[in-house]
Amino acid sequence: MVQIRILRVAAAVLIAAVSGSAHAAEYPAPVEGDFIARDFAFATGERLPELRLHYRTIGTPQRDASGVVRNAVMILHGTGGSGSGFLSQTFAGQLFGAGQTLDATRYFIVLPDGIGHGKSTKPSDGLHARFPRYNYDDMVRAQHLLLTDGLKVNHLLLVLGTSMGAMHTWVWGEMYPDFVDGLVPLASAPTQIAGRNRIMRKMIMDSIRQDPAWNNGEYAGQPREGLTGALNLLLMMTSSPLQWHKQAPTREAADQWYENQIKTRLAATDANDMLYQFDASRDYDPSPNLEKIAAPLLAINSADDVVNPPELGLMEKLMPRVKHGRYILIPTGPETRGHGTHSIPAIWGKYLQEFLDTLNNRT
């Protein structure tokens, strides 16, 4: 039976959740590696002789008597991110330690870098604008190959994703319905990207392409003006007015904060990589096949998320079609981070714990 639950939690509860879990956590050291997918075919018909998929794992896989891995958890990052982003104190420190929700001595945690991201194969490696035009389906198929052929993981207990990774989580539920026991998409909607979300993405891509210095992807130095415009849009997409005001409560502080953000992000961003990352969402739309999702699913969004604003009513419309679905809306509060709330498990971790307890009992 489908459950749709929109929570109006008091701000005090959120503060308590954050402050009560601020201790450091210890967990097994991550192990990094690369898997090479040979002759990888993309949805466009393009191919790469070798597709490198970088990953980090924490913990040890455990198999049942029939050889099925029962404790594997894959966590998927957002647009422009990488698996390493989940190793922060605010994420891993709240989830992976002994006795915590995703205790890495109990679970086998897989943190892949998606195609075009992190240390996986990407346009900036050399192909530039000749790189295959990948989409989310390609990225999910590559993740499946990494698990089955690279890590010899034949089953997942859980897929958890943030932002783009959350959209991948919906795709996982439809593309591989028998491979995973539970799905947790954080900050997403299972329908095509349209309206303001699509327009903001197009602004980002157009800003890069329309800078003459981009030179059809063959630039000697980063197209600074176009990339700055793209980063400006990305900053606004993922912003939280409350948190920005905390960080920059005066004119001078705001100007300095913005200057530092652009300087730091320009140094860490490649224009072709960013262009491909946003273009990859062009045909995302799980909505026609929501009934195919067999696994229990917990979708969590936040009310101050500009990328997935709750006033559109998309989740209320779509979630009843998910057989074993539950939807939680986190209200805006002192600790929420707009779209970035997806990476603060101190806020939503108790709902993940409840879901995982039910999942373990079920399986």
C-alpha cells in the first residue's frame, strides 16, 4: 500500500537531531579502485573502447548460503559531485560508524563516481566535445556493470541517491526491479525535468556554449565568462536563503563569500564536464513506468528546495503509482539547506533508519 506522508516537523526537532549526532564516527578505511567496462555502448549508439568507472568501497560483502550478497548499499552522488563527497563528517560521520544506520562493519558500502564525474572517464580526459553524449540510463547501466562485473555484487540491499543520484535511484527501481531490496531517493521527482528546473539547466548549458572562448569544446583555457555564468545559476539553484544569510549577514561578508565561492568553483570545474553533466538529464522521465518499481521506496524532499519545489504537487500526484512508496517532505527550518538538505543525514537519518529496519525485517 502506498503511503504519502508530508511532515510538518517543529524546528526544535531538527535542531535536536543535528546537535544530538555531532560526534565523530570511526569506520573501516575506504578502498578505492577502477573498473574498466570494455566496448561500452551508449544510448546514442556511440561507443567507448574503455570506460573507466572509479569507486570507493567501505566494509565487506556478505553472501547467503546461495551466494547472494545481502548487505550491499550503493550511494549515488549529485550532478558535478563524486563518491568522495559522502566521506565528509556531516555524511559518513553520521551514518557509517559503529552502531549508526549504515554501520560499515555490518554493510558493504559502494560509492561510485558516475560517468563524466570524479575520477571516472569524462570529457576533460581528452575527448572534449567528442565525448559520447551520455544520459542517466547510461550512467545506471554502468553502475550495474561495476557491481556485477567489477565488484561481483549480484544484489543490493539498498540504493540511496542525492539529487542526480536520487533520479538514478528511480531509474534503478525500473531498470533492475529484482536487483535491489529498497530505494531511497533524496531531493528529486520521478518525472521529466521541465519548467524552471529545465530552464535553469538550459541557462547553464547555454552560458557555456555561448562564450566564444568555449570554442566548441576545444578551449586552451577555461571559458571563464561562460563558466562563471553557469556557476552563478548553479549557486542559485541549490541555495538556501536562511543559510546564506547566516554565512553572510552584512554587505561586506556577502560580497566576500560570493567572491570566494566563484574563485573556488572556477578552479575545480571544467566547462565541458559541466556541460555534459547537465545535458545528461535531457531525457530523464521515469513517470511512465512507476508501476514497475517493485521494491519499497522512501522519497524524501525538503520544502525549501528550489530545484524540486513542493508547491508543484508532483510527488502527491505520482507517488500513489509506486506500489510500496512513502513520501516525506521536510519542512524549512534552521538546519535545512535548500536542495543541499539531501546531504545532511542528521535531518532525515531517523526516517532512513526506520526504512532500513523495515527492509531488514522484510528481507
